Amino acid sequence: MVKIAVVDYGMGNLHSACKGLEKAGATPHITESPLEIAQADAVVLPGVGAFDPAMEHLRERNLEHPVKEAIASGKPFLGICVGFQMLFDSSEEGTQPGLGVIPGKVKHFRSEPGITIPHMGWNRLDLKQSNHPLWEHLSHNSYVYFVHSYYAELADSSVCAATVTHGTQIVTAAIAKDNLMAVQFHPEKSSDNGLQILSNFVSLVNSKIVVHR
């Protein structure tokens, strides 16, 4: 069975993320051990809360390098919510530098008539990398669950895997580049579509294991 390290840095929706992965057929391990992260078949970086405390907790537990090493190793990696935002250079939400794995900055939604901030609830994905394995068996009108006040502004639009529209603002909902995938929404709270996305991630991990064996 696929072993997935769910990074524990003191913040995040760890147990709900694990439940989703278990339903998808994986064996998730909540861990703050660099060795377990290195030995896992894949890594998930979840997150809820604010950018600065998340980065501070990650660094206090000496997990910044293991997370970057996991991404560089080529194993499948999935960031969720704040775990998505942490991959970028910086955030308007704070002053801490991000992981800097993907060039870009996390910015606050602009206020405009008729929208609420945070962007909270179900919204429709517009798939950009429509053939990406993460989107297998999803329709182009799939709805997923969001809770966020900040979005990622990409330096390189080619890594954008999906967008979402809030008011008049079209922002990145997911990125994908090589083995790295990350989503702004919560797949573990997104009912059947979210479970399908997690199942697709687990299937992708399985395919990588078969290739390497």
C-alpha cells in the first residue's frame, strides 16, 4: 500500500487530510521526521491558518529543507491550502519568506461590490492543464470547497493547473509542475470531487512506484 508522509508542523488539517487519503487507498503517516519524509512514496503538505505562523512552525521544526528535498527528489508532492501558499516566494499576509519553490507572491483579494472576503464555500474549477492526472474523471464544471482570503499570483502562468473566479477576479486554484502539485481549495472537504482528486493523486503515486520498481 502507498505510504504518504503528511507533514506535521503544528498547523494544518492533518486528520481530515489523512481520512481522505485513506479513503483513496493510501496509508498516510502524520510525521515531523525528516527520515520518514525522505522514505515515503509521496508527501502531502496540508495547512490552515496564516502564512507567517505556518512558515515559522515549519522552520522551528527544521522541516524546510526536508520539504524542499522531497520536492527535488521527484516523488509526488501535494500542497493543500496554506501548504499551497507556502510554496511561493512571499505573502502579503506576513513578512516571512516562503519556500520559494514556485516563483510568485501570495496576494490579498481586492475588495469589490458583491463579494465576500474570505472567499468561502463551493466554487467551480476552470481546468487549465485539463489532461493532468490530478483531474482524471473530473468534469470541466467541477465544484470544490474554498476557504481563503489570499491567492497566488504566478510569475510563470504555465504552472497554473486550474483557476477559480471570485467576483471579477480570476485567480489560481491549483498548480502542477513535474512531480509538484498544489491546490488552494480543500479536497478533503470537497465531497466526491475532492475524493476523486485525492484518489487520482494516490493513483499517480502508485504509477511512479511501479515505474521505479
